[in-house]
Amino acid sequence: MKDKIWLSSPHMGGTEEKYVKEAFDTNWIAPLGPNVDGFERDLENYLGNDVHVAALSSGTAALHLALIILGVKAGDEVICQSMTFSASANPIAYQGATPVFVDSETLTWNMSPEYLEEAIKDRISKGKKPKAIIVVHLYGMPAEMDRIMQVADKYEIPVVEDAAEALGSSYKGRKLGTFGAMSILSFNGNKIITTSGGGALVSTNEEWIKKARFLATQARDNAPHYQHSHIGYNYRMSNICAGIGRGQMEVLQDRVDARRANYTFYKNELDAKTFTFAEEPNEDYYSNRWLTTVLVDNAEGAVDREAVRLALEKDNIESRPLWKPMHLQPVFAGTPFYGDGTSERLFEKGLCLPSGSNLTDEEKASVVQKINAACVANTL
């Protein structure tokens, strides 16, 4: 069988081993340490806007801590974008709160500002003002942040910006991850840069970030013995993983450039009558193109998303459908939803193509050849 072409595999830059070796040489083989401090500084310098950063074990941990710091408790409601990975919604359940899901709009495929406001007004009318809004930048595409922030500010509800897929993206020249009251990043193995596993919490509120670091290290009080006045979590990033992150930060823009080039290649090579690409709406939107995503919509109905996906799978090429909306997930059955079915239609037709920054020209050509062959085979 031919070598597998992955959807999005880790891509080392060359200097990661230097930072990891320093950790070994100085015996910082533990959570915290110089690489953690350095990685946090690197992220703060990159994001700008006077943010502070806590490096954590995952993006999910970051989101969980964000909800804790915002005071989300059992019985509360939190608005969440429906079209996203489950990690955006699960921390709501960790707190015993109820997710209120909001549909996508067709411009960016992210949270609809109209349905966001409809959801807020309806929940308030039912006596349940939401405690927070979780907006996600899907596949690196910026959400309509001006309109979303206007709605959030109007009703005085804090925004938690899920930028797990969007490091390197920007909106109106401002880096994603700097708009919300708090924001989260992910450095999972498939992300644009990786720490093997890891994430970060971001905020301009330094006290919140200090609190996050405290809670993430088991909430140990300042005492010579182990004393705890709060429930804590084992959520801090290790010094080894942070060393990988420091090396990755040095090649971040190279990774963005490579993924944007993947998008351009696919757009130029695939039939526009069958494949609709997620476009940047205008010059305000700059996507890192973490994954190149398309809608498969042949006018004669002969070619669909699954026909393309299965043809690629048969040739050992990994692709996957878009995120299945959270309001359709069995685990969230019966939760409130506001929308018109846009996210469901996107899920039915949407496909993520191999998008790693380490894809070779030959691999990309092989993907396109297989897709075009599948389209011909299914239209005969």
C-alpha cells in the first residue's frame, strides 16, 4: 500500500530539539520551567494587544478554566457555536451548565450574529441570561467579530474566543485570540504548530491569567505544607512540551504561508462547478488556512461528499467531513438551538482536504488526481 497522505500531521521546524535538550541538560523534566515561561512570552509577543498567556495541557483545559473564572456554575447557560469540535462544548457540561447552540452563517461558516442575538433575547425572556458566549474560528477563518462583539457588548455577556484552529489568523489586522474577554489556543499534534499536546489561555486581564495558573497547578495555597482552599486541576504545560512550542513559534509564519499555498493550489486545480471553497469575505479577513475545506455540490447530484471521501480513503489519503454540529450530537440531545439549518447543510456537503504544511507537491498532485478521477467515475 502507498504511504498515507495525512489530513494534517505535525511538522517540526528544526530548533525544537535545542529547547528540549536544554530542558534535559538542566533537568527541568517537570511541569513549569524556563521553556514554559519563554513559550508564554513568545505567544504574548506574537499576539500583541497587551495580552497575558497561561500555557496549559490542552485547549480544552484552557476553555474549562475560562468558564470557571467567569463564574459559570451548575444550572447556568452558556451560548456556544454549534458547528465546532466537541471540545468547545464539553467544558460547559463539566461545570454542570447547559449549552445553548447557535447556528452558522454562510459568509464564514462561523457563529451567526443574528441567531446569537435571537438566542440571547429568548433566553433572557425565559429568565436565563447566558453567562458567556463561545465563538469559534473554524478552520482558521475569522468569525464576524465586529458584529458578534457588538451583540455581546449590548447584552453585557463576556465572549470566550475559541481560536484553537486559528493561531496566525487575523481580523482587520488584529490577531485572532485577542478579541474575547478570554481566548483559547490549541497546540495538539494536528494544529498549525504543535507542542505534542497543549493549549493556552489568553486575556488582557492579568489577574485572570494568574488565577488560571493557580488553578492549573492544583490550586495549592502559599504554605510550606500542601494546603488547598480551592478545587484545583492538573492543567499546566510541561517544560518539555513548551520547549517544542518555542521551536515551533520560530516557524509559525512559514507554516501559515504553506497552508495558504495549499488552499491556492486546490482552488486552482479543482472544478469550480463541483467544489465551493470557503473564501475570505474581504480584505478584513486573513485565514491561516489550517485546513482547506470545500463543499461538494455537483449540479447533477452525481458526485457528493462521501463519494470523494471514500475514493481518497481507498487510495490511503485522509480527508474528513466538516464538524458535525453539536446540536445534532446524541450527547447534547434536547439542548436549545437557534438557527435555520445552515450548519447541517454545511456538514452534509463539506469536506476537509489534506492540508499539512509538510505536504509535497507530488502528494498534493496525487490528491487532486484522485479527486478528479472520482468525479469522472461518478458522472459516467
